[in-house]
Amino acid sequence: MAKGDAKKVVLAYSGGLDTSVIVPWLRENYGCEVICFCADLGQAEELEGLEAKALKSGASKLIVRDLREEFIRDYILPTLQVGAIYERKYLLGTSFARPLIAKHQVAVAEAEGADAVAHGATGKGNDQVRFELTFFALNPRLKIIAPWREWHIRSRQDALDYAAKANIPVPVTAEKIYSRDRNLWHLSHEGGVLEDPWNEPDEDMFQLSVSPQAAPDAPEELTVAFEQGTPVAVNGERLGLIALVDRLNTIGGRHAIGRVDLVENRLVGMKSHGVYETPGGTLLYTAHRELESIVLDKETLRAKDRIALDYADLVYNGRWFTPVRAAYDAFVRETQRMMTGEVRLKLYKGNAIVVGRRSPHSLYNEDLATFGPDVVYNQQDAEAFIKLYGLGMKVQALTK
């Protein structure tokens, strides 16, 4: 029996376990036409055979959009430039992908005359919020269907059983049941043995990086060049954004860079244990921050650090399409005007060690920093400075 009045639904579709079973479930429970929408964010081989799978499961069509360039330019770069890191570790690879997917899902729904949108996010996770806040911001008239909050399926095993009953092939088994999200920025792993945070991840789980033990015994030097805060070259070779991130993922991955094991606080109030691989992103964050250390003045850098904490929460919590995010971006863009230069890293068994940085706009003045004789800075001036700087402490002590 139909649950509602949705006639045509655009489903955010990946071909994974959840969205594979949602297609027949929507048709069975809503009696609606289902259009599958897939955003190409660099998940590579996962797109192969996707159209055939979608049609076999009952969808009327599959629409795929290559959003890789937009993903890096409009979502990854602003987050990198502000320096946002969630809970000191997570580089937000899934978080800022969701508003981009939802944005185009809304556009497809409008173009196809659909009256509803659907997603495969669970009722326990963050993604349901990220999708639905974007729907609210961009087209609040669309009906939202979230099957995980409606159906009888309560576990991945239930979903596997449903898929088997509907004769739908899925890339998951009961023995290897990790929940993964991959794009050109990162690969996340949840579920399975990771549900117990005491368990060490299985080495065969990792796909973008080798273990430190398997990394080369000799270090490798790497130079990343930036122009106005945007990475433009690796080891002197200019690359487009997609090729640059791919190159850094390859280089960082072979040196075990970018593995993160994190117990994080979800927006809905629970803790979850996840493992992330972000080799290229880790290199870019390290290099970008180091370039800022010589280009930005102290107060600007401190202001950016304060914004970075709020920005990370904003992205993680799905509030991408908000005025405050746009305002933060405007501030950060101004800080990046002089962020041109190069950073040299040495990669060795999971470590990205900064060994050099330079910029034509560097505020580092060797004449001021030197311990040798100089004519710019009179060391005797420090005495009066210290007396004034510590005046409050001195007065306080004298009153005791």
C-alpha cells in the first residue's frame, strides 16, 4: 500500500547496500517513479555498471554528473583555506560532499518535474541532517523521504536479506560489512570490527594508503606550490585541481600519510568510531598551514584559527548553505591574497615533515630574527617593552 502522494522521486544513489535496496522499497511502498542521481566525486571504479544496476532494481533512469572540479574548487578549497578540522583529526571528506550532492539532487528534481527527493542516510547518522538542511535551503517545497526512518530494516544484515529477496546484487557481504564513503578527497570506514573502539583496524581494510611498516625505508621530498592559497603545482609541475589531488593521494598513500582513527561526536548526540584515509588532503593541510606561518601576521592567523573551529562544526553539522559560512569565506578569501609560495616536505613512514618554506610575501625578516649584530632591532628596547607588558602583573603583586 502506498505511503504517500509522491509521484516521482529523485534518489541520491551510490549503488551501495542502502541505496540499492531503497529503489525497490520506494516503488513498493510509494508506488512512485524513481530516478537515481549519482554525483561523480571521484569514487572511480564504483561508477562502473551503475546504470545497469539502477535499472535492474527498478529505477526509470540514472543521471550522473561529474562534480569533481566543483567539489574541489567550491567545497574542499574553502575548507582547506580556513584550516577547518573537526575534533582535531577529521578533514571533513564526507561532510562537505553531502551539500554538493544535495544541491545537484535538487536541481535534477526541478528539471525532471519530481515532487520528492530521497536519501539513504540512517536515522542515527549525520548525513540525514546534511542532506535535509540543504533541501530546506534550496527548495523547501520538495517532499523528503528518508527510508531508514520508516522501514522495518534495522541493520545491515536486514538490508542484505532484503537485497537477496529482491535479487539485487550489492558490494557487501556479512563477512566484510564495512560502511565506506569514497571520493577524491578521502575514504572513510565504519562498521564491522570498528564498532568496538578497542579493536585495531584490519590492515586489508585500507585502500588508499600502505601501513608505516610497508612504506619505503627512504624518505621522499615533495614540494607543493600555492598561488593565492590555491595549490597549483607538485614538484614544479603545474597541475589542474583534480590531477593535483590525485597525485598527492598517490604520493602520500605510498608513505602511509593521512590515516586517522577517530572516535567522534556525531551531531545527533552519540559517539561513533571511524577510520579515515586522506593522504593528499593531509599533505595539503600541512603545506598550506606552513605557508601561512610566514605570510600571515599574528592577529590574522589567530582570527583564522578561531573561525576554523566554528567552520569545522558548521561543515560537519550540515549548515553549508548559510549566511555565516558565506561571511567566513569572504574573510578567508581576503587572508589568501598573499598566500603565494612553496613548501617543501619530507615524507617518511606516516610523517609529513616540513623542511622548507618560502614566499615572495613572507613576513619573516632575517635581519630581525638573526642572533648576530643588526641595525634594525635594538635589544635594549626590550627592557621598556617588558616593563609595560608586565605592568599589570607587577601592580597585582605589589598589592598582596
